[in-house]
Amino acid sequence: MTTINQRLTDNSPLLLDGATGTELQNRGVPMNSVAWSGLAVATHPDVVRQVHIDYIQAGAEVIITNTFASGRHMLRAAGVDSQTEEINQQAVRLARQAREEAAEANARVVSAQRRRGASVWIAGSISPMTAGDSNAARPSLPEMQAHFAEQAELLAGAGVDLLLLEMMRDIDYSCAAVEAASATGLPVWVGFSCERAEDGSLKLAPTIEQEISIGAGVAAVMAVGGSLAAVMHSNVDISGPALAEVQAVWDGATGVYPESGYFIMPNWQFVDIISPDAFADKAMEWVAQGAKMVGGCCGIGPLHIRAFAERLRGNL
């Protein structure tokens, strides 16, 4: 069986799924005021599993566990940190079940209708997202090191194929997350979020304590480890320029999975969402820039991934 690292060396880009949290919200799952979508695997497991299935059927080759907001620091703020182990393991269990169910359904489809490729990999999401926007809400670095290590070990032990570090937006937390994830021995992908600074340059965002250019941030964090650097949770329109800046400081594999709309905690605002066809146009531009992995983040759903998958197949 092809490994995820081998797949990244293919000429065709790897298709990531779209958003999980905002898609759950779109399907009526209530978002927790503190832990956002982190509790959905316990409260609405069937919906979580179906979201994964829908992305696979749309063409995704990598699905991401619903664990972006499931680190102990987030679950503690929500008053359920005693469930940290079960919630993370359940998230992986649901993704694995979805992969199996989608494979069974796919096996019943005649070969002429099957999508390209048969492998689906599961990425375990880890994020430094904290309960609140102020710096006072941030756990100390030693606390976060412990929480990153715990979650990485839980996800690896539950059977993910790789770890995906999301919304990296500073140096200290990001390096700690990379070190913890790398210790599992699994492939580690690192997703950086960014926005325009007042002077027009691109900076890691949302800013924590100081503004850091995306180039400087990527260079510092990827020096610690990781096999793929991605622009994620960033506006569609700046993702191409941001990808160019990542590639200027990192010569390994790169990827893009942007957002569309905006966030007012705890709900995503589905405002001016890019159309599936327009998303596919943009995605093909990122592929032309050299992105080896393309998918979507908040606001991007199965229809967007399907549109890109179909456009990509038509260009092979």
C-alpha cells in the first residue's frame, strides 16, 4: 500500500477534505461556547461520521479528525477535561469507521465510476487554540508542551496515519507542537494561518504577542521538524501569495487549505462564501504554484472538494 509520504511525490496533488467544525454547524450541530466543535464526537457522533464519509465520497484522500479543539486545555475550559482521552479516541474511531463505510460503498460501484485512487489517510488534528482571545487565556508553555504531547500520543495510539498541526501562529507554541508530534514517529504536517498586516505584508494570525511574518514563522518552525508546510485558515484571496512566501523559505512539500467567511465565536458566519466552481479555479492555481496538497478549512464543504476533484480529474 502506498504511504502518505510516497503519495506526496506523485505528479498529481493530494486532496484534503474541507472543514469539519463549520460543516457540523451547517448541519445543525450546536457549537460549544468554549470548546467550539470539540464535543461533537460525543454528542453527535453519527453526524461527525457522515461528514467524513461525505468528504471521502467527494474525492478527499485525507480526512482530518474532529480534534482541532479537543486538547486538554480546551476541554478543561469547557469543564470536561476528564473526557480528554475518550473524546480524542472517539474522534479517531469515527474517522476510521467513515473510511471503512466509504470503502464498502465504493466497492459496490462499478470500476468505471470509481474516483481516482483507493487510499484514504486519516490526519489527527492538533491546535494551540485557546478558550478566549486574550493572552491571559493562554496556558503556559510547559502546560502546552504537556497537552500537545498527550494529544499527539492519544491520536497516534488510536490509529491516525499522520498528525496535522493547525493554526500555527507563533513560534513557541508551534515549535512545542512540532516536537510533540514528531516524537510519535508519524509524518507531521504543519498548517500556518495568516492575514495582511497594515503595511500589506503577510503575518501569522491571529496575532498573539507580536507580529511575525509568515516567512519568518515558517522558517523557524519547520527547522524543528515536519514534512509539509501549509497555508490554512487564511482567506482564499491571500492564500496564493502566502504559498509563495512559504515556498521561498521551505523547499519541502507545501499545501493550501483556506477559509471562506468569518468567525464570531462560537459560530462560523457563512457570509460571501466562495462558490465551488470558483474554489476549484483557485485550487488549480495553487496546484500550478506547486502545492502538493489542497483542501479547505472553515466555510469550505463537500461541494467545494467535489468540484475541485472533478476539475483535477478533467485535467489529468
